[in-house]
Amino acid sequence: MNDEQVNFRGVIVATALAFKEDPSAPAGLAVDYDRFAEHCDWLIRSGCRGVGPNGSLGEYSSLTDDERRKVVQVAVDTVGDRGIVIAGVHGVGWHQAQQWARNAQEDGADGVLLLPPTIYRASDSEVVEHFTRVAEVGIPIMAYNNPFDTKVDLTPSLVASLAEIPEVIAVKEFSADVRRVMEIKERCDIDVIAGADDLLFESIVAGAVGWFAGYPNAFPREAVEIYDRAMAGDFAGAKEIYEHLVPVFRWDSRVEFVQAIKLSIDLAGQSFGGPTRPPRGPLSPENEARVRDETRRALDYLATRVKG
């Protein structure tokens, strides 16, 4: 992929990661690389533009260094030239994130997804240095604004500063304030990517041009149809599907989003969900019942569309 073609538009799925029981592995769960490869292949065959391994949904923080690197390698090998791979390279400091970005580049990823420093509430100048240092690797960067988890808010003015770094070509906006889409576009020339599944429709209407997505792990074809219709200006057609899926999409913005999405994957008839590694435990009985109910409703609706 040459520089003129590099962008992060389309539906790129923040991939969930399958585990299998193994007493010798951390917490008794080993990464199931075969099922992960099958999942990546299924997403691409279902029309998604690419995959995003090692995001929060991919439980990167619970992986060993070797596991984390191999996940990217498996994604790259599986996707090949059929799509793009955007690897999560989050780190406590820029020196760690920079090394993960270097690994991702060496392993063939097309770009990286980068949070501000994790765990530490960095100042604006520290955030700019963090992105500047990772940019030295020379790989395209999608900045990730998730102020809920990092306690660092990439405000529109700060995004404008990051956009001055040539390698930072997009921002995944997850603040839940859809007004920011337009404000970012007013301040700088950068692609705004919808980051919250339950604000996808509103974000595209406001000017977002991509979706770095969670729930397409369970409903990839329908997710691509929503995105394609909205981008083509068929807002009525996109909304008709979206409004039936958004109740379950809302789990993408909740604390137990990883467990919820994995359960929905299983309920959708795929074998790529399963358990999570610590610190994440199973869903509470109440939340499991809610996820099951909302997923079933979404699946029932999708079944009527197929019959129709």
C-alpha cells in the first residue's frame, strides 16, 4: 500500500481474541491463534475493510509480549492483500509504544492505533511528545481518544496539534460527544473515525468517514451495510438497520464491553467469542441476561430481513 492510498476509512474491526483452556498458560487460557485467524478471515470475507488487533477489545493488556506480537503477525498473514491491519500499540510511555509500533511495522501492519500514555494522566505537551516519538517509526497513526479509560482527553484543539504530525492521519473519537466531529474538522485536516458503535450513525451524519468498530465482530455484514448506506447518503436505509441494532451496540460503551461482545459473537453462531482473561471476569447474571436478550432481538430482526 503506497502513501497516497493510506487511509483508515471503511469498517475496520477492533478484533476480539479467542482463548482456549491450557493449564500452562496465563490464567489457564492460551491464545487460540487458529480461531483468531478464522475470525479475521470471516470479517474480511464479510466485507470489512480491515482488522485492528491488540485494542482494548483484543485484551492486549492481558497478553504476554510474545502473544501480543504474534497476534499482529497472524492478522497480517491472514488478511494479506485483501484488506488492512491497524495494530494497537498502546503503552504506558512513548518508549514502549514506539517499540510496539516498530514491531508492527516490521511485521507488516498498515498502520497503528495509539492511545495517549496509559495509566498516567499526561499533560498536553506530554501527549504531543508521545505521538511525536511514536511517529518517528514512520508508520501511519490513528490517534485514539478514550478519556474514560486513560483520563486524558484529546480535545479538538489537542487533536489539531497532533494533526500537525504528518504520520497522524486520523483520530478515533470515543468521547461520546458527537459535536466534536464537526469541531475537529473545522480545526484541522484529519479523518475523524467513529469510535463508539452506539454513535455511528450520528457520527457519519456529522462528518466521520470511518468506523473503528466493536460489534461488527458479531454482525459484520450488517455493519458494513449500515456504514455503506450512510456514506452514500442513504440515511433512511442506514437508520432503519441501525435503530434495530443500537440497543446491543450500546454495550460497546460500557465497562463490560469485551465480555458482552464476546457473548454476542457466540450467540450469533460463531466460535470466536468465549472467555476473557483477568482482570475481566464473566458477566454478572443480570448483565448476561440483558446481553442475551438484546442480541437475540437483533438476530431476530436480521433474520426477518433475510426472509424478506
